[in-house]
Amino acid sequence: MPEPDTGVTGEPAAARPGRPGRGERVRTGTGSGPGRLLVAVYAIFALAAGARAGVQIGTKFSDAPLAYTLSAFAAAVYVLATVALARGGRTSFRVAVAACSVELAGVLAIGTLSLVDRAAFPDATVWSGYGEGYGFVPLVLPVIGLLWLRRTARRARPADG
């Protein structure tokens, strides 16, 4: 029976969630099983936010440049999250965590700012009003994404031993 990897802390790798040690790989099944639905939702939001931003920037950018630029930024974050979640692997796992974290911070910050300073947001973005125009999915999606990443994170035994 193989001995558990105890790493630097003396704890088995499974007891150190989210922090792979040297020589360990993060294995994720982020794009498989129920993760496929998550990837699909992210892809839909990437397309929706990108299309919205493209139309807004192309037709009426001077009306609300901040709002339209934020829509484009949201689209880029959704694209990054989609690709990272679909690919899996150590680097993609880190990119997905970063993208979901930026998305959550963005929807909270922009959601709050859009309610406090309505003049700065004369037109809605994906994240304004905490995503109310999209059924609040932009508020819930990064939380689900981060929970899914936490659930699927697995460490492999070090390659050397």
C-alpha cells in the first residue's frame, strides 16, 4: 500500500486543499461532467457580453464610455474563464481561479457603483445592478465557478517519488 504524500507540512496532500507542493500537479476535471454545463454557461456569457459590448462600442460609445468599456472587460474575463475551465491542468486552474475572482470582485464593485452613482452608468453593463439584467447570474456564476474549482482540485503524487 503506497504511503500518502506528506509534503513539507507533514499533512497528507489531500489535507492541504488549494496549495499544491513542489513537484505536485493540480488535476482538475473542470471541463468534464457537471463542469461542462459551467463551461457552457461561461461561453454563453462570453458571447453575450462580447456581442453587447461590440454593439455598444460600435454604435454609441460616446454615450457611456465607462459602461461600454466595462462590458468589454467583462466579456474578456468570461472568455478567459471559459478557456481555463475547459482546459484544466495546473496553469489553467490558476487562471480560472484568478478569472472567477476578478469576475466576483468586478460584479460586486460595479454592481455597487452602478447603484450609488447612476450618472456614471447611464446604460447597463453585464455587471451593473449585480447583473440584474441577466437574472443575477453574473453575481452567482463566479461563486459557483470558485466552488467548482475547489471541488475538482486534486493533487497527484510528486513525479519523483
